[in-house]
Amino acid sequence: MEQPYVKIFSLSTCSHCKATKKFLGDCVVKYDFVDVDQLQGEERSAILKDIKKLNPKCSFPTIIIGEEIIVGYKEDKIKEALGL
């Protein structure tokens, strides 16, 4: 079975974000990520606007797995969305 697309919007200093990345790495899941606090100017504004569409509270991590949006480090939901 092909893995769904996975993207994480995170903060470089966030322990939950780090735990999510580690968990996905441990599960050998390929993912893209953006550390929003490392962006500046228009790029940062555009990303924050996109995140607010997915997660109005704009909290981190905001994870996209296929069509599903998961907010926060929730192993069970991540596993379920990945079919693990």
C-alpha cells in the first residue's frame, strides 16, 4: 500500500513537534515539514494563512496525512491515518 502524503507544520522549538517528527521517523514514514518560526516576511504570512484554513487555532504541530488533518501529537490518530 502506498503511503499517503504527509506534511507537518511545526515550530523548531516545540517538543510536541519534535516528538511527532521522531515518531514518524521511527515508523519509517516519509514526510515534508515546515518550521514556521524559521520563516520570515511574506513566506511566513502565507504559510500561517494556509495553516489557519486547516486549523483555525493555528497551533502546532498541524499534520496533514492524505486528506486528514491532525492537530497535536496524537500517536493513535497518526497511526490510524497512516494505516499502521
